Amino acid sequence: MAPFLCPRCTPLSLCYNLIIETGTPMNLQTFFTEKDFDIRTYEVVSPTTGDSHIITTDVVIDRILSTQGQERQGVVRILQLLDFANGDFHHFFKHLATGLAAQF
């Protein structure tokens, strides 16, 4: 399927929203394998208990891979946006690590 051009974008650029809505589903396992992220350590504070937790990138990625349904769609959407914008994935991973810390 040919990508759609957004009327707001220049003829050579693709609109991010249309790529997400019309593109093929992202294979998260392949995405993480190809990106080969550095394993970093995130020191986060649980928003529920105030306890400090140390969570690594691989733990966050394992949790992402276990998501389903709307949760997965939301994570995929943000990963695609970060990839498209050359954003800071580790900032997002640290944000997710804070959410994981709240579960303990």
C-alpha cells in the first residue's frame, strides 16, 4: 500500500498521523531488536508509596512486550512518534519505569 500524503505537509513529507493510522502494525520484538537500546538504569520514585526503585531498560522493554489491546496501541503510537521525531526513547522508558514502580 502506498503511503498517503497529508494536505498540510509538503509533497515529499509524510504526515505522521496517517502513517500510524494506515501503516502496517508495528512488530515490537523486531523494533526493539533493530534499535538495540543501551541497557540503562532508571532510579525512580513510586508515586504511590514514595519508595525508590531501580529499574533497567530491559525490564521496561519486557513489560512493553507483554502489553495488549489499547495499552499496547498507546505504547506503539508513542514509540512511532519518538522514532519519527528522533526523540529520546529513554525519557519515555523512565516514565514507564515510574509506572512500574507504582505497582510494587
